[in-house]
Amino acid sequence: MATSRCPCASLVRMSEYVIGLDLGGTKILSLCVDREYNVVDEDRRETEADSGPEAVIDRMVASARAVIERRNVLAIGISTPGPTKTFEGIVTTPPNLPGWKDVPLAKLISERTGLPSWIENDVNAGALAEHRIGAGRGTKHLVMVAPGTGVGGGLVLDGKLYRGASGGAGEVGHMQMDPAGPRCPCGRFGCLEVLASGKALGETARMIAANEPDGLVAQIAEREGEEPDARILDLAAEQGDEAAMGALIQAGAYLGAGLTNLIDVFNPEVIVIGGSLRKSAIYYQTALSRAKPQAFPQHAADVRIVEAELGDNAPAIGAAIIAWERLAGVRNQGTTQP
Ligand SMILES: [Zn+2]
């Protein structure tokens, strides 16, 4: 008599997952993601960035382990802020994370969890997530632009995350829009980021409040007990403050010009706009009104400009997608990764 196989065997086989582990300036997020990219479990905790890299990495490992204890996890994709040596798994100099310099994060997380791990810049990971399951699904060529504190960007070309020769592609915030413009922390003058970011608008808001102590910007800031920033600038503009409106229109026009450049350089099917600044209607609508009309007519006809769909989870989901694709042998990387 042949040995019969228990009918429950297939049920016993555990479902498989990966973790998308997002390292942010204020929070650490582990999303447990299945093969269809559904989020089935998560762990959130504070980054406590001031405690330095070792303590932060301890918390990242603890967060991942919390999920690993509950689920059958195969690998970890990590999204990190700022510049990375993606192919070597090294986080170079992330903004808002004091003490970090050339940390081999992928190796450290892998050693301490026993799972294969890869890192990716957070905006790149977000762009990939929007391409696979968000606002850009079904397209081949996507450009992501995220005006928030800075202006981040990511490129998905021919269906793959485009990282360039060493992993640094997609720095749309550092397109030089005006060589005679203000100095950017990157060392150049007039980058999109110093003309159209939340940080830049915050400086303008503080300047307006100082110049017009009785104006709306200063009043709203005082009422809310906060330093003037881009959000307060927007509130003042919505109530008719001319200086605030002018600042948002000017910044929106620069973003629009940046989008025009991207439309003509990449001829994408979709530009996905992420970042918190798109919530400012004056800024965002100004950018939209300028972007396509200035582009080559055929390129303008080819492209949709849409808002991101996945919200704050996008980088973690994108990192998880990278882990799944790496496990499947899919190469999203640029030209030099082994
Ligand atoms: Zn710059």
C-alpha cells in the first residue's frame, strides 16, 4: 500500500514573507509583505536619531526581529534617507541621522538577523513601489518627484529602477535651475531644492514674518505658537497674503520648470508627485500649470502628472519589493552592480 500524503501538508507549509524596513529621521518601520506585495504585519518604533548609529541599528534589528518572531521571513529590504552606496550596502551621510558615516548597514542587519538584506535610497524605493502597485502601475517609464523638506526624486525606466553608474541617479532636487540663485547645501547655486522645497519656503516665511511683523504670516505663526514655515506660508496665502502667495507661486513655477525638464529629458508616461508640499494648492497648481505647456508637445501629450498613492509606507513597500525581486533574481540595479 502506498503511503498516503497527509492532505494538510500544503497547509502546514508556512506562507513566506519579506520585510521592508524603513529607516526615517523620526521613525523605524518594519512592514511584513507577502508575494503579492500586501502588507500583512508591521512593527513601528521611534528612531531616536540622537542616540547615534549603534543604538539606532539595535532598534532596527529589534523591529525586524519582532516581525521575524511572528512570520516566516526570507529577506529584508531596507530603505534609508540620503545618499547611499547602494551596491555596497553602505549608508554614507544621511541627513537627520547624526553620527552616521559610511555605515555598512546591509551587512550589519544581515549578520544580526541571519537574513539576506539590501539597502536602497528611500525615494528610489518609493518610486519603485508607486510603479509596481501605486499611481504608476502599468507604465514602463516613471519619474517620481517628491517636494517636501527637500526635493527627492526617483526614476523607473523600462520597468526597472534606474540607479546609474554608482547608484546615485535620480537627484532631481539638484538640477541647477538658476546659476545665479541661492547656494544649495550641495555646494552649487540655484538648485531646484533651494528654490522650491519646504525648507526654502520656510526660510522665505521667516523672512516675510520679520519684514512684516503685522502681516498674516507673522500673525498665524504667533497664533499657532510655531516658527513660520511652508505650511504657515500656505495658510497665509490662502487668506490672501500677497507676499506669501507670490513666494508659493514663484516656488511652484520653479517646480513646474523642473518637471518640464524631466518631461523632455525622459519622455515618461507618468510623473508621480509625492512629498508634503503638494498639499499646498497654490504651489502645486502653479507647477502643474507650467509643466506641460512648456514641454515638447508630443512629450506633454505622452505624460500624466499624478499624485502618489501609497503615502508614508511607500519606501518600506518599495524596499520589500526590492527584496522579493532580488530573491527572484530580478536585477533592478544600475550598470556596475555585480
Ligand atoms: Zn544642490
